[in-house]
Amino acid sequence: DINQCIAIILQTQKGSDPQRPTFGSDIMKYADYPVNIAKANIIRETIDAITLWETRVKVNKTEVEIDGSSILIKVEWTLKSGKASGTAEVNL
């Protein structure tokens, strides 16, 4: 399932998988930044990580909502084959 794969990629911190040290994203690195700076960096990290690790999809849109201590990332994607699309929501 594409949504599950995207969630795993975004929830895994880079360096935490000893077999694949570059797998995942550095999203949590920006958790304590001011919201306007954090959102831009989280969007960039999200797109970079999905592009690298989930090669079956193209990211169409990414939205980030920061509410206190939670981060909600919404990713709209389309399969590169063009036959399916969807939205993954990941809570961090």
C-alpha cells in the first residue's frame, strides 16, 4: 500500500536503520523551529524522501499542519503509471 510506505518513510529518522542509514527523513529535526521555517523545511524533506524512497509515485501536493506538539503531513500523490492517485496523512 502506497500510503503505508509513505508513512514508514516519513516516520523513520535518517540513521535509525543500520542496514540503510540514509533511509527515512529528517523531518523531526525541524520540530522546534518557528512554524513558518519548520513548514517549509518539512515540505522539502517530505518531497525529497518520497522521491528518493518511493519511486512508484509522483508527489502532487504537500501540506503541513503544526498544532502544538503534533505535526500532520498530507501528501497528494499519483502513480507514475497514471492509473491511481491518493492522499497519505501522516501524524508525527
